[in-house]
Amino acid sequence: MTANKFSGSKRRPGIFLLPNLLTTIGLFFGFYAVVTSMSGRFEAAAVAIFIAMIFDGLDGRVARLTNTQSEFGAEYDSMADIVSFGVAPAIIAFNWALKDMGKIGWLAAFIFVAGGALRLARFNTQVGIADKRYFQGLAIPAAAGVLAAMVWVGAEYQVEGADVSYLVCFVTIAMGLLMVSNFRYSSFKDVDWQSKVSFVVVLVFVMMFVVIASSPAEMLLLIFAGYALSGPITTIRSVRRLKFGHIVGDDDADFDETSETSAQTKKQQSSEQSTEQSMQSDNNDGSDIEQDSTDQTK
């Protein structure tokens, strides 16, 4: 009776409300960014992208904390991401600076959207397989952050998009290509956020928030542009010889680690092998003792 009730409750139809509600709010701000850019309110549109980014970061964490993860939530999150961080930034950049370029302008915007869709599809197929310390290719929210911050800075300084159309076109195409590249980007998942830190570290974070709050558009542009450039730099520094597979390809290329990293890896593998050998030796000693005792009994 109890087993039947449990199995019945496990197959209960419906979706988890809280994480999917946060995803929906993020999707709303992505759509709002598109609408406001059509009316020429580019600063509000750029801010909406960053608000959508906040909710995109919250939904997954809330789902893990409340144990409400589901396949529906993962798929819904991907669909919302392609709207909020793929279509919306591309349309904002197009309406601000690319629409007067004709075919080149809308093709550049399409490259960004297609790159974001391919990046999400590749990421979804590599969950649980790829190295968690790195992202393969620029994450779509980071690429959206570069475009949104660039438009925000331009709108804040009253720069006409037509005057910087070629620059915006180059950045838009570059972000689209970086998303489908094999460049390695730090995921910051190996950072221990639960460990204790000194008071100075907390003070540094407070000062960072103050600086960002004083000039949000400029600081966000520096942060996201720096992160976008960190991928090629990290990749070049982590390989002995740069190959075409390190830049783009079907699968994540085998990265030859630097001597220091390689030494650490070999040391860790050697330690693991020693542990396994000692455990096997202990098991063999135990078996020999049992065999001796059996022989004596006989």
C-alpha cells in the first residue's frame, strides 16, 4: 500500500513552480528588451538583459537548493536562454547600429543567434561529460553581456549607433564565433565559496561592488569583454602548440597541459595508484592470514 502511494506520487503530473517561475521572469525581461529596443529605448533594453541574467542564475541554484530539478526545467531554461541571451541582444544590436548596414547587419545578428543556439545545444549534450572547471566556448550569457554592455555605454554617452556600426558588426560576429569555438573559459565551479576568507577579501568585494555601482555600464563592459578575451588567452597558455582543434572542431580538443599542471596531474595519479596498491596489498595480506588460519584448522 505504501509502495503504491509512493510510486503514484512520484509520477504525479505537473511542474515545479518556483524555479520555472524564475525562468519565466528572466524570459519576460529578455522579451521586454526586444520590445524596448524597437521603440529606441536602448539603455532600458540593455539593463533588461542584465536583469534576465540575474534570474537565469537564480533558477538553477534555487532548483538545486529545493531539490526541484527536472528535465522540463532544464529544457525550459535553454529555450528561455536562446530568447533572452541570443535573440534579444542580437535584435538590440541590430536596432541600435546594424540596421543601416543592410544585409551585412542582419547577417551579423543572425551569426550571433545561431552561435548561441549551437552553444546551448553543445552544452546540453556535454552535461556530466566535460571538465566542470571550464566551459567549451564562450557561454551565451557572457556573449550577451558584451553586446548589452556595449549598447548601454553607447546609449549613456549618446553615441549614434550608425557611427560605430562596423565596430558593433565585428563584435557581434566575434561573440557568435567565440560561442562555438573550443576556447576554454573558466566556469569558476572549482572555487570553494563556503570556505572562510580574511577580512581583507570581504573588503575587496565591497569595494568592487561600489566601483561597479558608480559606473555600471562601463564596468560591466570591462568585465564581460575581459572574460570574453580570457578564453583565447587561457587556451594559448595551456597548450604547448596551438592546433586548429584547439580553436574549433566537433569535439573538445585534447589540451596539452603546461608543465606545472602536468606535474600536478601526474603527482595526483601517482598518489591514487599508490593508494590502490596499498589497499590491494592489505586485502592480499588479509587473504593470506585467513588462508593460514584455515590451513592450521585443517
